[in-house]
Amino acid sequence: MIEGFCLFGSAMPDLSVFQYNAVDNIFSMTVATMGAAALFLLMSRSHVDPEYRPALLVSGLVVSIACYHYFMIRHSWHDAYSLVGGGYKGTGAAFNDFYRYADWILTVPLLMVELVSVLRLPAAKATNLLTRLVIAAALMIALGYPGEVIADPTRWTERIVWGGLSSIPFFYILYVLWTELTQSLDSQPPAARKLLEIARLVILITWAVYPIAYAIGGTPDALAAKAGTANAANGVVGANGVVGLQIGYAIADMTAKAGFGVLIYLIARSKSTKTASHEAYASA
Ligand SMILES: *C/C=C(C)/C=C/C=C(C)/C=C/C1=C(C)CCCC1(C)C
């Protein structure tokens, strides 16, 4: 079934005005959050010691890239739907999932860079850790994409297989981050230690939202296919699946990029001895 596998998007189910607006509003909020976080992170580089500035620069880039992509994602959302007789119907223009995956393939490796650079590990260790994390992150996104673009409910098994394959590097990353962050805690100043423990939790919780949102995007289809409803017959993804997936990804992206970026800033600030004391001196 060729319509079921469109590389750059899929047929869209009808949505109520409420469902359409919920997604549209969360996209709009995400653009604003990413943009504001970018300004904050890039402008506060001078508040931390020079060795922590690259971490803030990279954090600022991550949210800038995401700000652009959410702008495009929202644009694509507008193109994909039009208001027809009190509800939203697909225009036939595909909603472009590629923007999000293009975003992730850039930002997830960069998130690894911002985290490792704020830890300030010995150079050899940092390089080794970063290489493993970046390769695993790229694999995780690349393996998720073929499953993401499957919209045909009868091909749900394939969606699960790609999701499963993508979960191998996913669990690897979580395992590596958890063990490495735990090990590095001893070498961190006490104030940063608490914040790193929070960062560790934020990664674990926000990253877990992605496979859940992915599953929500597929589950209603599969149920519809089983029940043989009109939805399944049309070969389009279920309305609740689309709405749940889009809102889930957007919230997770805001937390994992903007929220995490602010945490990186706080960690960098708590580890900055020179700049902080200089400021105290200047304001005294
Ligand atoms: C800023 C973007 C971030 C932190 C994106 C993270 C994405 C994931 C952790 C995605 C994971 C996935 C799986 C574990 C299986 C299903 C497919 C994915 C790609 C959604």
C-alpha cells in the first residue's frame, strides 16, 4: 500500500477544532520557548567562566535549531489542514515529520556535547564518551524515522520493529549517561553535584516521553485496524494518535532542550569561581 509509506509525511485524519488548536497552540508555545531560551543561553555566556562558555553556546544553538524547526513544523501543520464545515480536514498536503527528525539528528548529538562539556572531564575520557554517545544518538534517530512515517495501520508491526531497533541505542545512551554521570559526581563541586543529579533525572524522564509518544502515535491505528473501523480502512493515522504524539513530542522537546539548557547554565554558573567572584567584587 503505497500511501502508507510516504517518506515525508502521511495522510491526516479529520480533527475537531479543539484537537487542531491544541496542537497548533503547543507548536506556537514551543517556538516561543525555544526562541526565549536561545536568547537567554547565548546572552548569559558572560555570567560563567570562559571554560564553560562553549557549553552555553552549544545549548543556545540547540534551542535555536529547534526554534526554527518548530516554526516550520507549525507552518506544515497549517498547510496540512483547512477548516471545513466546523471541523478540520486534511488538505492533501502532507504534514512533514522530516522537520522533527532533521531537528533531532542535529540537536540530540549537540545535547550530548553540551552535557559532556559542562562536566569538564579529562580530555581523553570526554572524547571517548562523546564519540559513543553521538554515534548512538544518530543511530537512535535514524532507526526511528522509517517507523515514524508509517501511517498505514495494517503495517503497525513494522512500526514496532523500527521502534524496537531505535530503542537499543536509546537504552545504551541512558545507561552510559546514568553510569558516567554517577561516576563523575565525586569529582564535581558540591553545588554542582545536586544540579547534576537533577540533570540525570530530567534526561531519564523527558527522554522516556519520546518512545511513549511514538507508541501513542501507533496504538490507535492498530486498535482501529483490529476493529476494522473506517479510520483503518482509510489508511490514515487516528486523530487521537496524531494529537497525542504531537503534543507529547513538543512538551518533551521543550523540557529536554530549553529546560535542560537552563540546567546546564545553572551547573556552569555553580562551577564558575572566577566570574562569580569577579561580579561580586564589581558590585561591592
Ligand atoms: C531534543 C530532542 C530529543 C532529546 C529527542 C530525543 C528522542 C528520543 C529519545 C527518541 C527515541 C525513540 C525511541 C526510543 C523509539 C521510537 C522512535 C524514537 C526515535 C521516537
